[in-house]
Amino acid sequence: MKKLLLLPLVAALAACSSTAPEIESSPPTEVVLVTHDSFSVSKKVLREFSEQTGYEVTIVQNGDTGQVVNSAILSAGVPQGDVLFGVDNTFLSRAQEGGVFEDYQAAGAPEQLAQAAPGVTPIDTGAVCLNYDREYFADSPPPATPADLVKPQYKDLTVVQNPATSSPGLAFLLSTVSRQPDWQTYWEQLKANGVKVVDGWENAYYQQFSGGSGEGTRPIVVSYSTSPAAEVMFSEDPEAPAPTANVDSDCFQQVEYAGVLAGARNPEGARAFIDYMLSATFQDDIAEQMFVYPVVPDAAVPPAFEEYSAPPTDPVVMAPEQIAAGREEWIDEWSAIMGQ
Amino acid sequence: MLRLQAVTASYDQPVLRGIDLNVARGEIVCILGPSGGGKSTLLRAVAGLVPHGGLIEVAGEAMVGVPPHRRGVGMMFQDDLLFPHLDVAGNVGFGLRPADPARVAQMLDLVGLSGFGPRGVDTLSGGQAQRVALARALAPQPRLLLLDEPFGALDVVLKAGLVLDVQRVLRELGMTVLAVTHDRQEAFTLADRVAVLRDGTLVQVGTPDELWNEPADMYVARLVGLSVLEGRAYRPEQIRMSAGGPWSARVTGRTFRDGHHLVSARVAGETVVFVCDRALEPGTEVRLAVT
Amino acid sequence: MDRRVVGDHGSVGRTAVLAVPVVFLLVLFVVPVAAVVRVGLSEGPAGMLGVLVDARTWGVLGFTLLQAALSTVATLIVAIPAAVVIAGYRFPGRGLLRALVLVPFVMPTVVVAAAFLALIGPTGLLGVDLSGSIWGLVLAHMFLNLAVVIRVLGAALATLDPDLENAARLLGASRWQAWRRVTWPLVAPSVRAASAIVFLFCFTSFGVVQVLGDGQLRTLEVQIYRSTAYLLDLPAAAALALLQLIAVVAMLVVVGRGRSVVAGSAVDISRRPRGWREISLVAGVVVGTALLVVTPLLVIAGRSLLVGGQWSTAGWQVLFSPGETTNAVDPWAAVLASLRTSILATVLAMLVGGAAAIGLAMGRRGTWLRSVDAMLLLPLGTSAVTVGLGMLLAFGRPPIDLRNTGLLIVLAQALVAMPFVVRVLTPGFESFDRRYLEVAAVLGRTPRHALRTVAAPLLLPLITVAVGFAFAVTLGEFGATVFLATPADPTLPVAISRLLARPGEVTVAAAYAASTMLMLITAVVVVGIDRLRAGKAVVF
């Protein structure tokens, strides 16, 4: 009944809306990719996919990773598209429990990553590390590891994100859970040493951090291992040395997956696109477009990556189900310690 | 031209309880009654602005189901209600289809406002605004003109002149008019016949003479300005001061008109008016007799 | 009975007219919110109850109310003098100032918050760090909401008959007394209506709190966002959303809404200031207001030209040469997308809100009419996140799958804009003298012609104010939009947030450049709409 009331309105609006739904035709020639706002790919890479397969790709961007995953869970079975890209190891279990995906794994991903996540396909990895302002630490040593942050010389210098609202924040919490001998005590000490907690990465990096494009006062921030490379590639003078650097210690490995959405209109096209995401053409494009590391080992990365943002040597690797089992409890404990 | 038969109207309670009235072509009939007596409702019923019962005929045509804009009836409201976003000419020409500048000019001439066309309505005096409102109401050549307290908002001096002016214009055009007012002077000046409305019914319809000389009841008598003493109506010149008169009165006010002092006084809860050859101060105790 | 007459505004007609907004609200607001609550309850009531017995929840509610109340008071303190001066005096740049105050209102709150951080943050230009303090929030909220009070009160003042106040002064009242006893009672309902809007806005503030709150200050809206978008704790989100709704309803009941008072016919009541006292008073208010509005805007524009501490146009260059990637923001496409959805949403909001205002103005004030009236404000006091999510839940599956059509965004934006339209139009419609339509009818004009040639021109100033507001609100709307993603081009606010989500100094500058574009478009549109009101007289 309620829906009936809506119909005339819909009809009226659809009549004047230029993006009115098109009449479905079969067989589908379109693959709809649902992903987060940070997704990017070169248009020519997409064109090549269309030429190879005959499918046109439509991209639906839906906020940050959390929003994308949660929207997908809420519309499980009647998805917004065919492929979902961008769910990471901190969210994967929840998405899979929510019945978001139809099992499909493309061939060609490194075995270790693929085995840890059956039913989906790993596409890229990223790392969350401490970053620091090189100018600030020109004459004094930057922290060598997160454990250093509790020392008096780094008092009031660090800004981190709330793990309850930020994906790098959660990654950093997970790395401390994994690597600090007593992570609760570590955070108590961090708090005593004046760590600042903000809700999101943008705020932490741009407003609180003093290095690079940051305009704040704190020289140490939780960010991505590739942030220094991004600083170089998006600066006025790409030849100048990076203003920031990452700390290659206890970096947390984030893995991003692609999966076929359960109930997709075009599951065949979805599988074709996921296969394509592991192709050399797509993998070579990933680093430059999204500032993450392609999963295929010999894929190309920009020179700034090699100079400033090499993959971390000994990252914290946590299996999705391990994260899923502990995350809520850890966040609650963390919130209690930090008084959030 | 206008025939009303058992016309009724009600808001929360009945306002008109069966009005019968005929207005001949070219006749000016004025409804006289106190404020809140249903006068305006009657006009609005004729104009089609309020729902009503009974029969309303204009030029022999029943108005049942005819919306206001198809009734061919013009109306002038108590406030001039000139459209503030239009100039004088725009207001006068509002009801003309197609636009007719010559007719607008002619109407402005008629009401004595030649050349006022381009003026903004906020530059007009109260009397000028009412004249424009009259010109606007007359421009589409209505079969019947309704006047709803058209001079109510004006001061006394302005009113006297304007009433005569308006009457002249209406006579010149031979317009059929149904007007309402609570002011008997206005009614007597304007109308061929006056209808007295009380509590939703017409208690008397007649010429001013008839009302003045043969009021149907004491209510009409008081309304038309007669003095009532012991159940009988007297004209002012029938009452005089007399030391041995039967009524004791206290003077409440006086005016001077046409060489006479008109004095009002209270007698046993009634207000009486009489003619006197000298000014009496309010508060004076006098004795009155009738001739 | 002769019923086919203009004066017959029977209850049947009123019900029919009011049915439009009521159905609109039921379908687009009640159904989605109910969908969220239903999902929240699907795991039993324990999850929802758990949130409600948590002391932290009540702390957040208390803080939310406090900051909203303080922000409203601060906004009134600054906006009332500004509104009086803008409406009452003629001075150079008056039209510009009128348009300018509306610009902040449209800016994405995230950008505004960033601008304020640059002013009153840790490295703030003003040298005081108010981030993480309630006063920073209050300042930013005041900046964002000045327009609501200035515009709504200004419209009310412009319909006042100056003779009223003059009459009061002839009767021996001092200037202050005349204002207090004559003018104020006439405009107080408008101030109350505007205050209610400001309060609701601050009550559901999100972006500002996230950035300026420094992670320390939290409103219910932020908690709801965290629960829905991040924790997927829908029971908690539903409980919080219900709590928010109850608080808003309670507030609406307490504040009620004033009846507007019929004022006489009035034109432009403004005049040049006379005497040095008046001149300096006017100058002070004008300059103060302008500084308050312009400074943060200049910061935004300035930062679009600042890359790594150096003046540079790199941000603009990047914005306008987006490159061959899918995530590149094509600024003109974003502008077009913004304009398209805003225009559609504004038209819809005007139709629905106009019907509501007509229905409300037609009736005598009964209890049920008042509750309809209050209900129409609800979308303002409800989390955009909840509405967006609810729409996704309610209209996201067959047979009504409106995702990917762009339609949901239009509907969501219209829902947010509609309360403004109702607020602005209802008092005017109520005091519009319907006898003008009767005059037109007895002059032989059809009701349709009368509406077009009489009602429309007389109500035009008010309608333009409503359109301006609706347009501005929809242009800046972000909360619900971001939840209702579509494959179409992103609107400017969404594009800005996408730019801000990527690292690099030039990208940040590009985000500010896009914000500057949004600012300019708003200013142009608002000035343009203001020009439309050239029609001279206003009568109510």
C-alpha cells in the first residue's frame, strides 16, 4: 500500500530525471562495480576490458570501506551491483557472514593471501604505518618503532585515529594488539604521553599532522606506508624529496578483496571483471591510481614507491577470522582505556 | 435584475434565515443593519463567495453552481483592496478582457481621476483609492454592482462628498446596485430603497420616507434615527423642551446642523434626539414634551 | 447548496492539500526510519535497550542538547541585529551582503569545519585554539546558520507596515518601546520558527562536530553514524535514532510554533541611516557581519591557492585537468550533477512544501493541524544517515529498486529542503489577504488567472526566499547523498569529500578549489534569485 502511494511520485520524477532506470535488456552487457570512494583506475584500462569482453563497466562509489560493506550487508541478496571491490581483511568476515558474496576466487593471486580468504579474490595490499614529519626530526631521531612513542621525547607529538571510526585507526590498534607485549598498558602509557585521538584519517593527516600536506602541529601520525610517495607525486615539484617518511616497523597489512555479489544480475560479467583485476594491465595500474601495492609480485609501481614507500619488511598479518573474533572486544577495551 | 428568494447561509450557526428581496434594473437598494448582522454575508452570497441556500437570480438567470467569475456581478469591498503590485491603470483594467486602455481612461474620467493611470496605488489618498476601486469594479460593465460598506474606512468629511460622487456615477450609468452599510445617512443618501436586516431576516423594505414615517417596529425606528418614547416613535422636531414636560432627561451630546442645535439626551434608558434653539451642555437636566 | 465557489475552503479541500505532504513524509520519512528500527529490532530488543541504559548515551544526548542550545543563542545574538539592519537600512553593498550570508549555509560542513580549524585550530590564524572545545562548535554553527535567522526574520520585517511603528511612536513610545511592543510581537513568530530550524540543524550536526570536536566531542548524530556506517550495530543505531527523534519531537512540542500576525501592507521599509550614531551602528553591524561571513570563506578560497605554503594555482589546474582516471572529478560534470539534482529536489520540495503551507494556512489552528505542522519539521531533526540508510533499506529491493537511478538522492534532498519551504511559506500564506482573490473573481477572472496574476506576484518575494533556501540546502546536502550512491556523476559536495579522502597537497588544494566553485555558484544563484524579487510591493 505504501509503495503504491509512491508510484505516481516515482513516475512523475522518473519522467524528468535524466538518470531514469533503463529498461532491462538481456543478455546483460553491463558490469556494475560497487566500491569505495578511494577506488580509481585508468580509463584506458577499463576500455581494454570492454574491448576484450564486450562488457561496459559502471562504477558505484558508496562512501568509505565501512559504508560500502555495511550497505552491501544490508542489501545482501538484492545487491547494488555485480562486483564488490574494496572489502579488506578487517571487514571480510563480517561481509561473508552477512551473505554478501557468491563464492568465486580468480586464479593468479599469491597463494598465501588467496588461501586466507576463500570465496573472494585478493587484489591489492596496503600497510598502515607511523609517518613522521622529516623537517621536525631533522636534528633528532624519529621513532624507530611504535613502542618508542611512550618515551618522554615523543610526548604530545603523536596523533592517531579512533579504531571505532577509522580504518587505519583500527589497523594500528590491531598491530599493537599483535605486537605489544601488553597492549592495554601500552595504550595507557600512550595516553599518559599525550597521544591525540581523532575520528578520521583526513582530520588526523591534514589538520593535526605537521608534515607534508598536513597543517597541524603534531609530527607523528598513523597513516599509510605509501603516504610519503603520495606526498611526492601530488606535490608541486615531484622532483623534490619527500617531506614525510614512514616507520617500517609493526606496519599492519591490509588486504583488499573483490568478490561476486550474491544475486548479481550479471555474475558472469562479475567473474570476468575479477579475473581482469588480476591481469597485468590492471595490476600495473593499481599502485599509481590507489597508492596500494598490487598483489601480483612483478606488477609495476611508480618510482616514488621504491624510493619512499617500499612495502614493509615485516608487516603484521592477521587472518580475517582472527580480526572478526577479537575486534569488538578490543575496540571496547580500547575505548574504556582511552575514555572514548 | 436581482431576485433573492429564501436565501439562507450559515457559518457555525445560521447567519441568513431566509431573505426575500428584489432589485429592479437601475435601482439602488441599500441594506441597513448593525455590524455582524449578516449584511456582508448576503453580498458575498450574491457574489458567489460563500455557499448559500435558496434562490439567487441575476437577470433572470439562477446562480446555482455559477462560480463568482461567471456571475457578471461587480463588487467593491470595505477596504479598497487595490492590488499593490499594479498601478492605477493596471487595477482598473484588471477585469477587462481584452485589455482596453480607452475604457480604463474613460473609467478614470468618470470617477474624476483623469491621468492617474500610471500612479502607484500607494500614492493615493483614501478617497482616491476608493474611487479607483469603484472604477475597477465598474470597468467590466457588471450587470449588478455590490457595495460592501464602501465608505466605512473613510473619515466623515471625505465620506459625505464621496457618497454623493459615487451616487452621481452610479445614476449616470444606470447601474443596478445592492449596497450594505451600518450608517443610515449613507443609506438614505445613496438608496432608492432601504432594507433593514436584523438577525438574518429583513424586517422592513421601503423608501427612506417610508422608513422614516412608518417604521415597522421600534427597532427600525431607532435604527433610522427616530426617538422612542413609551413605545412610540418621534421625529426630532416633534420633541421639544418644556418645563412642565412629562419626561425628565439628561443631555448627553449636541451637534449643530443647518442652523439648528440637535441635542441628544437619555430618557429612561432610551436615547432621544430633539431640535433646540440653543446649545445645551452635556449633563444638563431638562424636561421634554412631544407635540 | 451552491458549493462551487471560491470562498469555500472546506475541510475536504484542506485535507486533500495536506495529504500531499503527509503522504510524502510517510513514504519518504516514516517508512525508511521504520525500516531502520525494524532491522534494529530484528535481533530482539536487548540490543536497543543496552544502548538506552548506557550512561554514555545520556551524556552524549546532554552534550548534543547543550551545544545546540548555545549555538542557537549565539546565532540569534549575531543574526537579529544583522537582520534588522539589512531589512531596515539602505547602505552600499546591501544586496551583496544579503546574498553572502546564504553562502556559508550551503558549504559542506566538512569544508567549513576545515576553514574554522585553520582559523581557530592548533595552528589557527587567530592564535586561539578552540578545537575540541564547545565554543569552536558554537562559532562554526553560528557561521553556518546565520542565514536562517537573517533571511526568515528579514522576510518578516519586510512585510511590516512602518506606519505601525510610527503610530506607536506618536503614541509616546520610545524607539526601543516601539520595537519591543509593536515590531517584536509581530516578528517573534518568525524568530521562533528560525530558532527551531537552527536548533534542529545544530542538534543533528555531524561534519562540524567530527572535525572540530577533535574526537572528544560527540553528538547523537556522530554516534549514529558510527553505529550504522562503521560498526553495523543497527540495534544501537536504531535506538539512538529513536532517541534523537523523541528529543526532537519533545523540543517541537515545547517550542510549538507561533501564529503569525497579520501586518498591514508594506513595501520596502528601508531607509538611509540618519545621524552619526545610527550610521556608526549600521556600519558596525554590517562590517561585523560581513567579516564573520567572509573570513572563513576567504580562508577556503585562499587555501585553494595554497600548496605547501606557497601560492600556486596547481590545485585549480588539477581540478580542471582531471586526467584519464575513473576517480578523477570532472568539475563541470559535478556542477551539472549538483544543479540537476538541486533543481529537481527544489521543485519537488516547493510543490510538496507549498501544498503543506497552503493546507496549513487554510485551516484554523486545531490540534491535528498543529501536529501536521510539527511533523513536517521532523526530517530536519533526524539523522541524515538514518534517512539515507532507511531509504536504502526501504526502496532498495524489488519491486521498488530506486538505487542507481539518482532518484533517491533527489527525494532525500527534497525531504531535507521541504521543512524550510513550509517554514518560510506558511506564515506568509496565512497572512495573505484572500480577499484579493475574491476581488479578482468578482472582476470576472478565473481562479487560475487570479492565482497567476494576483497571488503569485504578491507572494513572489516569499516564494523566492523559499526557493533560495531549498536550492541552497539541496546544493550543500551531503549526509543522505553520500549514503545513496549512484553511478552518475557525484554532486560537488560528494566530489569534495572524495578529493579530501586522497593524500597530497595538490589534491587538498583541488578540494578547496571545488569548494570555492560551490561557493561561487551559490552566490550567483542566490543573487539571481534575489533579483527576481524586483517586483515592488509585498502585501500580507
